Amino acid sequence: MRLDLPLMPLALLDALGADDLERAGTLVPYRLPAVLAAADLGIFQLRQAQLALDSARLPWSMRAIVRRDDPQMVGYINFHGPPGVNDIAAPEAAELGWTVFPTERRRGYATEAARGLMTWATAAHGVRRFISSTTPDNAASLRVHEKLGFTATGEIVEGELIFELRR
Ligand SMILES: CC(C)(COP(=O)(O)OP(=O)(O)OC[C@H]1O[C@@H](n2cnc3c(N)ncnc32)[C@H](O)[C@@H]1OP(=O)(O)O)[C@@H](O)C(=O)NCCC(=O)NCCS
């Protein structure tokens, strides 16, 4: 494993959601790349708001994808919430989503991070069904699904193809 997947606590999501990279940098033992300032703040704000309401969501919330050697955040990965929170309302399934920063792509990081996160969910909480979705034109994400063994369910939700993996 080349990566760690540390949870991003409320204070960190708060700083990132406010586009305050300097404050965020004081909260973590790894480097935050400048590209984070241009990242989609909405996802950090959404997860921050959810955690503020319910701290029990933390293990299912946002995690940094951190390269172990020369520790730096190379992306982020999260579940939409605990099992049952997913695009098709499958009660036992956990839905995940991934982003790797542009300069760090095509090194297998998204695939490795997703595998690691699903392994955690199975080992710690017995989750055996995973959901993910992407748009039909997202070749990189489609390939990540394929490498992980996800298959299309045939459903389309808000323009996104739904995939699932059972283990
Ligand atoms: C999707 C994303 C997370 C992939 O991250 P990554 O770390 O580069 O993924 P991996 O290296 O594990 O795998 C990417 C695979 O897609 C392939 N790929 C990348 N761009 C591609 C393209 N334009 N066409 C075809 N294949 C492509 C890579 O070659 C690789 O496959 P390979 O290992 O067989 O060579 C990243 O591109 C990203 O963050 N995109 C923007 C956000 C996003 O779309 N997130 C997903 C929303 S569902």
C-alpha cells in the first residue's frame, strides 16, 4: 500500500470549505497541494455540514488520499454516508466517490484508495455491497470501476450510470 486514507475531521473540512488552505495546513501532518484551492469546495462544504449535524458519520465521511513517502495529499475519497445512503436507496450498500488531483493521475491511486476503503468497510462493518456512479463520458472513472470489478446495474440516476460491486 502506497497510500494512507486519514479521516478529514470537522475542523479540516471547515477550513477547506472556507477555501482557507493556510489554516487547513496547520491541522494535518501532510502537505496540502495548492491545487486544492481550485478544487470543488462544494463537496467539502456538504460533508462539513453533515458532520456538524451528526458526528457519528465521521468514519463514512471524507478521507484524504495521502501518498506515504514524502506525505502529500494527492486526492480525496468518501462514502456518501453510512450504508443505506446511496443513489438507489439500497439499504445495505455503501456508495463511494473518488477524486485524484490532475498532476497525480494515472498512477493507480484512485483504484488503490477505493480498494483500501472498501476493505475497511468490509472488515470493520461487514459491508458487502458497494455502489458508485459516473457519467458515461468519464473514461478515467469508468476504467477505475472496471479495474475494481464493478458492473453496471443498468440504472441511470441524474445522468450518471450506476455501478455495483458485491463481495
Ligand atoms: C477518475 C479519477 C479519480 C481517476 O484517478 P486515477 O488515480 O488517475 O485513477 P487510476 O490511475 O487508478 O486509474 C485510471 C485509469 O483510467 C485510465 N484513463 C485515464 N484517462 C483516460 C482516458 N481519457 N481515456 C481512457 N482511459 C483513461 C488510465 O490509463 C487508468 O487505467 P490503466 O490503469 O488501465 O492504465 C481522476 O481522473 C479524477 O479525479 N477525475 C476527476 C474527478 C472525477 O471524475 N471523479 C470521479 C467521479 S465519478
